[in-house]
Amino acid sequence: MSSPAIQSALSQMQALASQATGAPAKGQHLSTAVGQGGFASELQASIHRINQLQQVASAKTAAFQSGDPGVALNDVMVDAQKASVAFEMGVQVRNRLVTAYKDVMNMQV
């Protein structure tokens, strides 16, 4: 194998290794790297966003019920639906994670 072919294969292997670990490859900017924060941090951020949506929906519902003139019924309903859809998405992700965990635990070595 020639030296340029070896260098090319080596650079491809380094790029694949960096993709697998989430680190940016040589010449790749941090903003284009996939998985910078890792799965756990993305999951935590998603749960935080779901919680925020639910808190906003609750606050708008309470404001509407108390007669705040700046809160319209359609805004309350839209925020409640956003929170509901986000929560359902979170439940589905949790269910998929539990199923994947059970599948891995049931694998025979």
C-alpha cells in the first residue's frame, strides 16, 4: 500500500473515530460536530424544555382564570397543547429507552 493511500485510510479512520466519540474531526468546526454534549445532557435539556412549556401553560391558564386582560383564550389553548404534545413526546422517548434497555439486557452473550 502506498504512503498516500495509508494516509487517506488513516484520516478516514480518525474521522470515523471522532464521529463515534462526538469530538470534531480535524478541520471540522465545533458548531458542526454531532453530539457535542452527549446523550445524557440532551435528554436533560429536553426534560427541562418540557417542564418550561408546562410551567408557561400553567401560568397562562392561571392568568386567564384570574381575568388578566392581556391573556387571550387562544394563547392559553395553544400553550396547553404545546405542553401536552411535548409531554407525550417525552413519554414516548422514555418508553423507547425502556424497551431498548430491556432488549439489551435480554441479549445473550
